[in-house]
Amino acid sequence: MTVGLITDIGVPLYLANSLDNIVDSNETMLILSVKDGIGASQQPVEITAVSKLQIYEQLGTPTLAQQWILVPTEAFGSGHGPYYFIKSALLPPKGRPPFVLDVRGGVGKPGAILQLYEQKQTAYENQLWSFSLTNDAMAAAQGVYLLSALIDSDGYQLVADVPDPHQKKTAPSGSSVQVYPMNTEPTLNQSWFPAFVTPEGL
């Protein structure tokens, strides 16, 4: 696979998961965030509870650990549109490549966690992502899949997934995020809302 960078879209965005926060779900929502706000290779990524007012009405300042920037590439997923590097707003050390969303281990293994890692120049399939509506009209209104360029050993598409083993449709703040085969039926733990961070709100 060959990737040619075009340009950053440039506007930071949130990536909010559709699961309810297990605590105070009426006032907060769960968004993709870098654990402890530390910009470093292999730093885990998690979902973090933030105020819905912060997201919908731009009240409060989002931290850099909560912001992501889409960097388009010239690669296309099979039927899923273009692939992106998803760059963290956390700055790398001077002279180093940017930190991007990365599947730990670099292979299509279900359960592999998401982390920050320096953007690679080769063997970067584990750093490429595309967006696709779910295949169900009701679920499509609830968000999109975040699809990895990786597939597992059985040929199944891997997507960003918040573990919800008991299907309670909730998760605690601080839960890890993994890649997992796309569920046969759309589920909230694999559904994401990309939302731009702008002074005007959503």
C-alpha cells in the first residue's frame, strides 16, 4: 500500500463514543483521549468523560489530549473511502514526526489496544483509518465506524472498539480502546461521532 500525504484538514476534532458514561450519563459523554495527557510513543489511548456542554456549546477549553486532526492520504479502503492518519494535537519533541493513532503491535490482532506512536514512513497500515456509516439506518444516525486498515487472521475488518463484554451500553471513564472485528449487528461501543472543535460548537 502506498500513501501520499496531501494536507492536514487542519481543524481539530473530538471522537466521541456512543456508549453512555457509566456515571452521570446525562451530563457527560465519552471521548477519545490520550491517557494522562502525555505525548509519547506507546502512550495508551482511552475514553474520557467530558461535559456535554463542553462539546455541544464549547463551554470550557478542550485539552490537547482530547483533540485529533485528520491527515488525508491517497490510499483508499475497500469500499470505505479514503484513509487518514489521525494525528494527536499533542506536540512531539522538536524535529520528530507527529504522534498519530496507532494499533499496538502493528498487526491485525483482535484486542490490540490503541496508542500514540510517531507517524511512520513505511509499514504504516496500523496507523491508517477510514470512516464508514454503519449498515443499519437506525444505527447510522448514532455514528460511524472507525475502521482500521488492518484485518484479522480470519479476514474480518477491524474497527475501533470500547470493550462492553456484557452489552450494558455503558463504560467507565478511563476505559481502554482496542481494535476488534466489526460486529455483525451495529453496536454502540463501535459507534463514533467525529465532531469539530470550533468556536461555534457543533
